[in-house]
Amino acid sequence: MRNKGSLVWGILITLAVNILPLGQYASADEVLFIASDHSTGYNRNLFKLWIDADKNGCDTRKEVLISEAIVKPTKSTGCKLVGGKWISRYDFVTYTDSTKMDIDHLVPLAEAWRSGAWAWTNQQRMEYANDLAIPMALNAVTASVNRSKGDRDIASWLPSDKKFLCDYLKGWVTVKAKYKLTVDVSEAQIINKYNQSCGLGYQTKQIDLSPTPTPSPTPTPSPTPTPSPQKIVFTPWASQFDTLSMTQAALDATSTYFGKVSPSNDYEITIDPSITIADRYWITSALDYANGLFTNIQREKIKVFLGTTHAWSKNTLTASNLWVGDRQSPYPCSQGINDAYCAEKNLVLLIYSDIYAPNSQYRWDFGRRSTPAHEVFHTVQFALAGPNVGGDSQLHIPRWLMEGSANYFGFYVADRLGFDYYQTGRNQQVNTNPAYKTSIPLSEYDNFNSDPYGIGQAASEYLIASVGFEKFLNIWKFTKSESSFAEGFKKATGLTIQDFYSKFESARNSMRIGS
């Protein structure tokens, strides 16, 4: 079901669009930028309609109708709606036949195009056209009123019922702000007119493209130019290099290995009904993408459990005679305090209890957006090497590698899906992580208390950039075939693990770990 009545937490997959956190209307400091419309090139077919985002058999149009019905219809085969009652938001006419209603984009597709969508990808335009996260982005309305509105903006069309005026304007500025769409001068005048009386919470500001005038400088002797420091391009196993050069080499090697990606939903998923439509969409998109990257590796079909509370995870997994994590814990993979994400050979658990807590102050940061792919990668590790046994076994794979590689992969997938840039996640996990202010050898990051994630991510980048992604995966494959992590690591990379530790510590300053 789509949430309605107030803004809700949720994200959509984008590449170039910076999405504002949802949860409340923006503060008075928020700005909508004024710019001229892009008036050419629009074609409605560039915005794909309608999709079944959560794969429940009901497309976006049906989801809106079900959500807005004041008397709920029944659903028959193919999500055919039978019965039900609706009130058109724009003119308050009552309907009992949903086929007589249009689904209106509050900010019309053509207006979105003029305001910035002309620069988006088809994927981004599809996301916009089917946005269920903002309750008023899509509305079930009288067909004739919708067609009378057409593609007009708020300067040339507003609902006739003044009781609905402020809600309409709030929805308009919220959609524009979320997608960083500009407003033209006439729109800005309407927003400024109603800003205070409707509590819109936005200022408008002209984008100034003119150069800043500068006074004529007083002649001074030309100083001797200081040469810019030359960036050192990464080479395998180097000790000095530019950090971005290494991370880009790793990302390029990973993309080369995977080639063209065909997302796969060949997994079982159980979803807590409290998960919003928007969140189901981006999470399953990440799962599909990550799962589709490893169709060449023989794995059992994974079971995914996606929930909002630890009680739900306990009850659901227990009913399925399953568990994940320490069996002495009160909840699967958790003490019941914060979010829980974990995996076993063919099981993935994603519990976003912090996000869905009442009055939550948490948000969908890049770390959380990386978790679906992170946990899928653990299932790949287990498929290649088997379960990771205790530290006293020759088969034990250090935590820095198990978790750091999953961290790397999670951010790689999230970057490819446009949630944010890979470097954003790296900055948080590696560069600015206070856990790494004290220099402790990589080899000692073999437990969860030591925070193996970020430093292991940097070490994974170093490995992948040096040997490529296939040989990197072979570390797990050969650990199993050689019955030894040390021997498997050497066979896969050409280095003993001790030689690698030595090279890593020599290169550590170039990786900006804890810098």
C-alpha cells in the first residue's frame, strides 16, 4: 500500500538526481532555484507508465486507486478492482467506477521535463513517473479536470476549491525539491505569494549565470609558480599512489569482470507488510542487481527476509524453522537494539528497525542503501568457500576480508544503481572513520569489535586493483580447494598472506585510512 496524508521515509533509484530526505516539509531555509524552461524535446513516451514496482500484481495506477479509496475495492485476478468508492481530490466528485478516473501527476511529466527531467536517463524518468513515496505526487481525479489542467504549472492552473489549494502547493514544492527541479519566474511568484499563508517553507532564488565583476588588479610582480603535486597513478602492489586512482582501478576491474548486467529476481523473499512500497522497490532492485551479478556461481536459491522490527524477524524465521546469527541471541542476528543485517549460505536478513521506529530520526543514508548487496555478497562467499569457521582453523578467512569485501561490493552496487557515489561511502567508512585514527596492523582486524569493515574495504580495493576481481573471488574458491586460507590466498593472488600484509602496511598512507 502507498502511504498517504503525510510525507514518509523512502528513496527512489536515481543517478544524477539528488534526493532530499523525506519525513517532513522542508524548513524555511530550503531553496527552489529559478531558471528558464527547457522547451524542446519532450515526448511522453520517455516516461514509462505504469510499472509494478513491488511485483505484487498491481501496477502504479492500481496502487494509487487502492490507496486513495474511501471504500476499499476488492482485487480479483490481475489486480482487477471490483467495487470501491473514491473522491476526486481536485473537485471532490465521488466515483464508484475507478475506470472513469485519471491518475494525475501533480507536477506534470511535461513540466518535469521542462524543469530538469530532460537531462535524466530513461530509468530516472520511469522512477519519477511512478513515484509512490510522496503521497500527493500521484492523484486519482476526475478525468475532465485532469485534462483541463493538462501540463500547466501552478502559475496557470490551481484547483478551484480553495480548501485544497495549500495542500496542492505543498505537494508541488515537495516534488520539485525532491527531484531538484527548477521553477520559472511565474511559479516563483505563486510560491512567494502563498509561502507564509500555506506554510510552504521554501524560498526561490534566481540562478545567476553571469560572471562576478572584479576590479582591475594593481600590478604586482609575478610570483614564481609553485608546481602542482603530480598524482601518482596506481600500479599493482604499489606503495605510493593517488587514492582515487586505486579505487577507480578497483571499480573498473570489477565492472570489467561483470560486463553487461542482467538483474535476477530468482530468490524467495518474505516482506514485512509495514515496508513501504517505495522501500520495497529500491531494496528489491538492489537485490535483483546483486543477485544477477553471480549467475555464473552455483548457489542455492537464497531466502530473503525484509522487515521493520526484531519481533517480526523472530516470529517469521521461527515459523519457517530458520534462524541466522547466534542462537543464544533473543532475536535473529540481534540483541534487539539497532538495525540487523546478516546472511548465511542461502539466507539474507534485512531488518531496518531504526528507520521504521516511531518518530525515527534515522534516514536512508548510503550505508543502509548498500546493505542488500552487502549481504548477497556474503552468500557468494559461503557458496565459494563454505561457512567461515573459527580463527583456530586453517580455513578461517579474516574478518577484515569477509566484511571489507562485502562493504566494497555493497557500495559498488549502490553506486551502479545511482543511490550515491562510491566515494561517498568510502569517505564515511574509510577516510573519516575515527576507528582508524590509531594505526593498528590490518592482520589484527579479525573480529567485529575492531571494526573490520572500512579498513577491509580499503584492503579489498588494493587487492582488486592489483589482481582483478576474478582472482579476488578465487581467494574463497581456492581456500576451499586447498583446505587452507593461507594457501588459497597465495594461489589466487601470487602473494603469501604475510607478503600482502607487508605491502598493505607500506601502502597504507596512500589509502587515506582514517585521514
